Amino acid sequence: MVQDARISPAMPPYPEAVQAQFDRLMPPGVPPLILFSTLARDERLFRKFMSAGLLDRGHLTLRDREIAIDRTTANCGSEYEWGVHITFFAEKVGLTPDQISQTTRNVSDEAGWSPRDLLIIRLMDSLHQTATIEDALWDELAAEFSEGALMELLMLAGFYHTVSYLTNGLRLPLEDWAARFPAA
């Protein structure tokens, strides 16, 4: 059952600063994501949201970042955000169809996940389920990732919980072109 969004997206023309941000984020001729145009209803909130993102080159590889985002948004049931990221990044980071499917369910070592990939998935699951990290998992993570990368992984989990709360709580309609959760 499709439900209407709880808050409608802003419509063009957008404030100059908002349009400039859209122009930086979206390919020419592509309208802004529904999430972005909804947040644009309040320029202050839009600006704060955009300044909190972690889509720049940081301490993680693009693959690390996307596995963290895909698993977090799947754990939160945010088909909207999961689908956007799968569509834009899954091929770029080399996720196989089986791995894409596994981001939404139990993960199998047989899917070709590296030990590093599996650590990220375990971390995202731990944070989602308990909001903390057991010492044994932390020790494994610390042996693989720098301190900056560890903090970035924690921030990604938190930020994409926020994104999931927004997409789910506002009942944003799925982008027409975005991937959908695989059938169970």
C-alpha cells in the first residue's frame, strides 16, 4: 500500500542557495531527490543536513562507505535510501547481485565478502541492535581500520539512521528509478 508523504517536497523555484546545492549534487537535468526537495522546505534544516553528510573522500574507501550505508539503511527498513545508494553506487563499488541482496538480510561468507567487508557489516549490525560495540569486535576493527576510519564508520551509521528516520517517518515515496528491496 502506497501512502502519501507526510510533508510535500518544495517546488521550484528554490531559494538561490538551495538551487546552488542541487546544482552541485545532481547531474544536469536531473531533479533533486525527493528527500532533498522535502528538506528544502526549511532552508536552515536543509543547510544543516547537507553540511552533515559524509559523501566526500574521507578515511574509508568508496566500497567501505557504501557497505556501511547499505547495511544501515536496510537494517532501518529505509527502502528509499537503500535504493538510491544501490542504484548510484553498487556497480561502482563492485557489489554483486547476491551481495546487494544480502545487505537486506543475513550475510553469508559464501557471497564473496572480504574479511574487511564482513567487519563493516558486523559493526553496522551491532550498532543497530545494541547502539554499542563489544570489545572483541572493536579489537578486530581497530586492527583493520585507522582511528579516523573507525570514527567515520560510527558517524555514517548515525547519519544514515537519521536519514532513515526522515525517509520512513515522512513516508517519502520511492524514487521511480531507484532499486527496490529484493523479494524475501
